[in-house]
Amino acid sequence: MWKTWRLLSLLLLVTLTLSGCGEPFVSTLRPAGEVAEDQFYLMVLSTFIMVVVVIVVMAIFTYVLVKFRRKKSGDEALPKQVEGNKKLEILWTVIPIILLLILGVPTVTHVFGQADTKVMDKEKRNPEDALVVNVRANLYWWEFEYPDYGIVTSQELIVPTDEKVYFQLKASDVKHSFWIPSAGGKMDTNTENENRFFLMFDSKKSAEAGEYFYGKCAELCGPSHALMDFKVKPMPKKEFQDWVKSMENYEQSTASATAGQGKELFKEKNCLSCHAVTPKDERPEQARTGPNLATFGERSKIAGVKDFNDENLHAWIKDPESIKPGNKMTGSYGELKDDEIQALAEYLKGLKTE
Ligand code: HEC
Ligand SMILES: [Cu+2]
């Protein structure tokens, strides 16, 4: 008895804890776009059918259990045998077939509909009609390239609302998985082939969800897998186009003197060998070994996980290992003095599109 209670209370605790996890910016149960809505609808449909089947079966089971119990009908009594009853046989063949059809037709339709990425193959694709984003997953950061505009960003994905956004996915080291819970998915990023799918971001729901959606790596990839987050910022088409323009005409400013000093240090300390600081990164992919920092000053988070403030930025530059174990920046430069960290941070905060 005690054991059962212990288990029950544990179950209750877990249920209560998990019920707190439904934030609109990271929940599959609060779809924020057509793709996610369709997937949610399929989940509800199949759960509904399963629940109905379980209820009916349990009801018949309980009825039979009570009606034919030995205590009532005696030790030797045998209920009427119905083996080979045609009506019953037909009934329990036809009902499952109908249920499977109700479940199967919408599922297959949606699965094929959501896999339709033919526009990506078009030779003369108009980026105004179908936006393509090349996603490259790395231990433990994300790169987003807009091939039609020749610009690259990292850690933060900017997308227009209310239209299909097509993704071409790959990984540069090990297998990861690209997942934006509120928008649908997920899909693996592989090293040996490229996967494709599309997502949609509803303008109203995006606004309700707040500043951004969470993106996640959904494939265990190493010690900092759980910290491999990115942010998704959907915006109306017009704003998106303005953003693209500002990226295309990106100009670097070095405001303060400390920032100027930081810029020099960024070269001296080898940071530039991994990090580009303009959205047009001409290097081949294999050479892009760190996130593009052109818009670093506009990030919501540092390294995808830490709140954007001076303290966290200094801590990251000083010792990235203490924040993301096993990351690929650790140990790539010598120890930095406090004023050097300060100058680098000043410089990085000034990297913006405006
Ligand atoms: C060997 C390549 C390499 C070198 C050299 C390097 N970094 Fe990094 N850097 C990375 C990688 C990889 C990440 C992503 C880490 C992660 O999130 O797992 C990163 C992340 C960052 C971030 C966070 C980026 C973001 O989008 O939030 C900052 C800031 C940064 N590096 C600054 C520096 C500075 C300053 C230097 C020079 C002192 C430097 N890096 C040198 C590879 C490098
Ligand atoms: Cu990963």
C-alpha cells in the first residue's frame, strides 16, 4: 500500500511539474503556425481515437468481468459460446478498418503535404515567393545562411511571418536535429546528406508568444547538447525585407576608443580566424568554425543560453568552458587580461546592423 502511494505521489509531482512547461515560445501544444497546427491536429485526432477505443474496450471488459463472475454463476457454469458468430466477426473487422481510415487518410495527406519542397529545386526561384534558409548545425551552435541574399547569421534565425519558409539542413560535425517546438518539426541535420522541409510562422501567434521562439537541438550530440539553443524571430514581410537590406548594406562602426582597441585585439588574439564580423562571409563553410558575429550586439542571448549582459559576456570570453562544456572555442587563445576582455566586449557589443 505504502509503495503504491509513493508511486502515485511521484506521478502527481511529475505531472504538476511538467504542466508548468507549456510556455508559448517553446511548446508543441501551443502551435504558432500552420505546419505545427496540422501536426497538433493529427496528435489530437489519434489521441481521441485511442481514448475512445480504450474506453469501449474497458467498458466491455468490466461488463463481462462482473456479469460472468464465478461467484454469481457458479463453478461449472459456462456462458453461451459465440465462436464463429458471423455478425460479430464482421463487426470487429469493419470497425478497426474505419478507424484506421479516419486516422490514415489525414495523416498520409499531411505527411506528403509537409514534405513538398519542390519549389526549392526550381532553377529560377524568386526569393520573394519562397524564402530558403540553409541551416548548418555545429557543436553547439547554429548557422543560418540566406543563399538568395548572400548573408549569414548565427544563433538567431530571422524569418518572415505568414508564408512558407524552406529549410535546407545539414550538420558539419555530428548528427544534430533542428527543432522549433512552436512551429513544428523536427528534422535531423546530417553530415552525409541534406534534409529539407518547410515551416510557417503565424503573425498573431508570434506576437503573442513574445520576442522570440525557442529553437533546440533534438539529437543528443555531446556534453553541451542541452545548451544548443537558438532563437527564432519572426517578423512581418516588410520588416523582414528591411532587415535583409540592412544586412546587405552592413557597415561596421567602432564607436568608442575601447571598442577600437577591442577590434585590434580581435585580430591579434586570433578570434577572427573563427569568427566573421560581417554578414557576407566569403569563406568556405569548413572555414566558418565559429558563429558569425556581425549582429552580435543585437543578440538576446550569449552563446544561445546566457542572458545578454556585460557580466555574462565577460565570463564567456574569459572561460567559455565554464558555460558550455566541450565547446569548440575553449583553449583556442591564451589567457586574457581583464582590460583586454573589457575591450573585446565593448567591440562585440557594437556589432549591429543599424
Ligand atoms: C577555434 C575557433 C574560435 C576562436 C579562435 C574563437 N572562438 Fe569564439 N566561438 C567559437 C565557437 C565554436 C563558438 C560557439 C560556442 C558554442 O556556442 O558552443 C564561439 C562563440 C563565441 C561567442 C558567442 C557568440 C554568440 O553568438 O552568442 C563570442 C562572443 C565569442 N565566441 C567571442 C570570441 C572572442 C572574443 C575570441 C577571441 C579572444 C574568440 N571568440 C575566439 C569559436 C572560436
Ligand atoms: Cu546538437
